[in-house]
Amino acid sequence: MSTQTNNTGNKTALVLGATGGVGGEMTRALIRHGWRVRALARRPEAAPAMTGVEWVKGDAMDRASVVAAAQGASTIVHAVNPPGYRNWAGLVLPMIDNTIDAAAAAGGARIVLPGTIYNYGPDALPLLKETSPQTPVTRKGRIRVELERRLEAAAEIGVPSLVLRCGDFFGPRPGNNWFSQGLVSAGKPVAAVTYPGPLEIGHAWAYLPDVGETAARLLAFGDDLAPFATFHMEGHWLEHGGQMVEAIARAVGRPDLPVKTLPWTALRLAAPFNETLREMLEMRYLWQAPIRLDNRRLVALLGAEPRTPLNVAVKASLQGAGCLPPIQNQPASRRAFA
């Protein structure tokens, strides 16, 4: 199988959501792999400094600005979410429609989507394959299924896509994720870990630099990928939730670190007044059963899945969240991709 980027050799990517956790790591990975990266941001002047990134002012909700930014690109990374994860119903699908239109206007650029496990209901657990039935039981899950349905339909008319599905994100640049906003409190020393489910139940975690690296390696196959290509990352499959707690305890040097249970009852009482809490309650089932992603299709193509050792990933994530002092001037060569 060829490993050329695509038939035209064009290695220009537009990233939507480059200021976020997953979009930022995909941006860094693409640059490492020799891509020219253009990033759309509402406020480019406030964007983080990233060598090799051309920042363009625009909004993912504004079709014209997305189409303009995508001109000349062969890939569009769609790593954007509604601000504060609010109003999914009103924003998620219009944003993917704008990205599809921009990809079409760019001559059939491939759209890269970081996929989630929200698409699956309890009937698909515990082992999630690319072919598992997508029968979500939540509003957010139904929106994600429709989003991917639109990508699949677009692939039939010349707009290819790549869906890389992952477990719960965590990484050195905190965003809206369970790790930095649930298990620990960003910006504070770790005094305890608050875990959302039973500690004996397994869970899948995805370290964001590994996600970016995996996406970049997949894109190297260019047009040899299927028009609607889907792959699952196993990430860090932990057979019991306590393994993540233990990794945090090792990173902070506290083997006796207390573990708290997420107060689901209190969240339920407050949920009628808070959209984020309502979403969290809907997703509770994802913590009540083991969840593992089957990565055999990915490994068959890449040979191995990029995976940073858990202890390294957890420590970097705690440093990024401001829970541990950062290591100054750490060389890039210290990155660990298996």
C-alpha cells in the first residue's frame, strides 16, 4: 500500500479548534510530519504561540470564513466544539455542514474528525468496534451519530473523511475533559481524586499527543484510505479505574491519596438549572460498564498504535493542568511514541 500523502502531494491542512486540547495536539503532530498548517480562530491575537502555524481570523459557525480559510488545503481537521460545550443541538451540526462545504469548495479535502464513544449505547459495550451498532441513548450521542452520517454522505459525493475514535481525552494542555475537570481540579495541588464510577470497572483513556500522532500517521496513506475511513484507538485501556487513580498518586508522590466518589445525587438536584450537569448525567452510563476500543484495524494498517507510557502521560497532564510544577526546557526528544 502506498504511503504518499495524497495524489497531489499537497500537505496543507486547515485546523478548526487548534486552540483546544485535541485540535492543538493534532496541529503539533501535523507540523512534526511536515505539514503546512493554517488555523482558524475567532481571536488569532490571543492564540497560543505555535511555530509553523498560520493563524486566520474566523469562526467555525461562519461558512464564508471556513470556506475562505480552506482554499488550497487538502485536509481539514474538525476539532471544534461549542464554546463551553453548551448548545450542542444548535451549533454542532451547522459547524460540520460548514466544514463539509469548505472541503467541497477546496476540491475534496479530507475531513479529519476526532470521534467519541458517545455514539454508542449500552448495547454496544464493552468492546467497541468500528462495526458496532450506534444506538445512542443520549442527546449528545444522537447528534454525534448524525454528524458522522453527514460525513459518510459527503464521502459519497467526493468529500472524504477520516474518523479517529478515542476514549476519554487527557493531555498536557487541559480542556473540557474528565481528567482535568473531574478527577482533579485544574490549577490546584492534588488533594484527592474524584472518580465518576466504580473503581473496579475498566475504562478507555486517550492521551492527546498520541491522538494527534496517530491521526498524522493515518493521513500519510492519503487516497489509499477509504473515502469514509474509520479507526478506533485503544489508547490506555485500564482494566480497572483504580489504575488511573494509582497513576495520579504516583505522579504526585502520595500513595495514600484519598479517593472520592462523584456526588451524582447532588448533580441530579442541580441539573435542571445547569446544561453541563444535565449532559454529565446523561453520560453516566459510560462509567457504569467497562469500555474498551478495538484497535485491530488501526494496528493492521500502522503496525502499532502510538502510545506514551501511562506514568509519563499522567504526569505531563497534571503539569499541564497546573496541579504539578512544570518541567522547564524539556527537549522534544523526550516525547515517547511507541
